[in-house]
Amino acid sequence: MDTEPDFYSDPQVIADPRSYFDLKRTSGPVSFEPHHGTVMVTGYDAALEVLTNKDHAYSSACSVVGPIPGLPFTPSGADIHDQLEEHRREMPWADHLVCFDGKKHAEHRALLGNLLTYKRLKQNEDYLRSLADRLIDSFIVNGRCNVVPEYAHATTTYAISDLMGIPMQDRAELLELIGAPPSQVAGDAVHKIGPDPLIFMKPRFDQYLRERLEQPRDDLMSELAHATFKDGSKPDFDTVSGLARFLFGAGQDTTSRLIAMATLILGGNLELQQRLRREPSRIPDFIEEVLRYDAPVKVAYRLALVDTTIGAMAVPAGTIVTVCLTGASNDPAHFPEPQRFDIDRPNLRDHMGFSRGAHGCLGAPLGRMEARIALERLLARTAEIRISEQHHGPAERRAYRFEPTYSFRSLSDLHIEFTPA
Ligand code: HEM
């Protein structure tokens, strides 16, 4: 299949990644990808096998950027653990949790693990509801809006800001600054990313943390500032600042694009809208089905550290494995008729939208809650949501723009029109 499209740069794949995953799956659940020499995993069981591997056969050192910047060393031999450790610091995102491995990863993840508790999220729920209503107030009289900047992105930035305790006066500026993460843009940009792409926020987050160290408040940043490892020792200040920046940045674009994709699907399905207005308790199932069908994170990358196998395929040490999360969530062997959007699927929560295993998304409960409240309020305040023909064309020929990133499924904009309730 050397004529297959290049997953990492082809505009057709950016526009329609699910067809690419289906095509790859025709050669088996694990297949070779000729353009960059990676291995693509599109089968559900094989994806689970890689993500939950307990033998330290894989590293997450490349988990955000995959193969495009290239490894800073030439892998040699059947075990590249030592080579990786020697060069790890040269890799993009090296300073952030999502790229850590083993014991260091488990210890640092545990520092964040207790922060997003049910109780804290519950406290945030009223704020989220009033935020959604305020945002809707600002565009409801127009009968139209661009969901991505006007609703989805604002919701997620303000939500994590409120949880963390970021001062009101800083929030709008941070919303501007954070934008979409630059990490997955195909082309040159990715080569320039250092070990900490969020470094530009460091002075600000250092300041927030110092204030909390002196005087704790009732916010997540204070808990993080005072968090200790399991043995009672304290992480150093820069480590905590890195975790705070990552927590702030990690879930904004993803949750925002989930809200946008969910609205796109609703806009094309009036029957489903009416059902969810009648039965709002099914909105969480609707969100799970969006995460299965066309999730914000398309893939997660792993680096094979030893000669290994996935399913029946031999994978040499040094190979980058692209675990196609959306491919796995659309594997007909696990989800019958995967192209059918169906909130009544008995196993819809099995999807891979939040990945699995040691690195499975820590913010999933927050992402789910933000999306639920945003959609509950949008459905409650409208009688009908329609996709704008002016911007996206007639129903038979809709056209949407997606950000040219090879890891995210990121709608650039989504124009809707609606009849207020
Ligand atoms: C719908 C929204 C979201 C989606 C689809 C999503 C997806 C993901 C995925 C696929 C991973 C795993 C990457 C891998 O296996 O290499 C991940 C990790 C992570 N996510 Fe999310 N995420 C979302 C929202 C959030 C939110 C709101 C937060 C926090 C406020 C968050 C924090 C994290 C963190 C800290 C990790 C790293 C976990 C680790 O490496 O141990 N995410 N997310």
C-alpha cells in the first residue's frame, strides 16, 4: 500500500481520518505505515494490548508529537532503554507528565490524581452552568454563533481557570495566549518545540504558586502547591509549576473540540436534538458516543523499547507505534456498524477517546462534566439548532475546516443558527 495517503500530512486524512483508519484496518489491526516507518494500530484489542502493556515494552517519550520531529538518536539493538535515557531531554514535551515513563510517571501522576475529586468538580458545577448561560446570553439574540470561539473554547478555559483559582482579571488574557497547542501542527513548527512548550506561562504560574505557598486558598492550585509524594517528600518547585501548567493546558482544546463536534452532530440530526431535549439524562451517553465516533484526540504514540510483537506483527525496538484511538473506537470487531451514530449502543463507554492504561486521561471526569453542562444549556435554551448553510454548504454537501494537526481532531470553526427556546 505505498500509494496510501500520508497520515501525518495529507489534507484528505485531516478532513476524514476515520476513512484512513478503515483503510488501514483492511490490512489487519496492526499494519506498517510506509511514509514514516511507523506501525499503525487500528484494531481495538491490539490498541488495548499496547496501551496497557505491563512489561515496560513501550515509552511515552514521543506520546505528543509522534514521528515527525524524528528521534534524537538512531536506535540500535534489541533494547533501547539506555539510549532513550541518554537523549530523553532532547525530545519535545520531555518536561511534561504525558511523556514520563515508569516510576517517575506514576509518582508525578499521583500528585495530580487527588486533585480532580468528585467534591471539587461538584463545587465547580454551578459556576459552569452560569458561565454557559452568560455565554449563550451574549449570542442568543443574534440567532447564530460560531461555536468554537464563542462558546466551546471560552467554556473550557474559564472552567479550568476557575478550578485552579486563576484570578478573574488574568483569564481573558490566558484564553488568548493558550490558543491551540502548537505541538501537532504538521510541518516545520514541530521541529522547533523544546522540552517544555508551555514555558511561556512559567513566570505567571510560578507567581500563583508562590502566593498559595504563603497563603493557601480553597483552590486546586493551593492543593498542588502543597502536594507531597506518597513517601511524604515534597516535589521541587519547578516540578509543581510544570504540573500546574500542564493541567491548565492539557484539557482545554480537547474539551472545546468535543463540545464543537457534539454540536456539529446535533446540528445535523434534529430528531436526536429533540430526544435529548426530552431526555436530558441521556446527554452523557450522547457525549460518550461522540467520543467513540469522532473524538478530539485521534491517536497516541508509543516508542517500542525492545523487540516486541503486537498481535501477529513483529515490532523492532525503536519503532514508533501510532495507536489510532479513533480507529480502535471504530473497529467493527468491537463496535458493530461503527459508522452508525447510536447513543443506545450497549458498550459505548468502551471507547478509547481518553486512551487507556497508565497514561489514560486524568481529566476525563472534568472534560465530561464541562461538555455535559455546555450541551445541556445549549439544548435547553434553543428549540432547534441548525448548521449554517452560508458557512458550511447545503445538507448534502457540508464542508468543515479542521486544524492541520495530525494528533487532534480539531474543528476550526462551526457556525450554527438556532431558534431560541
Ligand atoms: C474531552 C476532553 C479530553 C480528551 C478527549 C482527552 C484525551 C486525553 C488522552 C487521549 C490522553 C492520553 C494520551 C496518551 O495516552 O498518551 C490524555 C491524557 C491526559 N489528560 Fe486528557 N483529555 C481531555 C480532557 C482533559 C482535561 C479537562 C484535563 C485536565 C484538566 C486533562 C488532563 C490530562 C492529563 C493530565 C493527561 C496525562 C495523563 C498521564 O500522562 O498520566 N484532559 N487526555
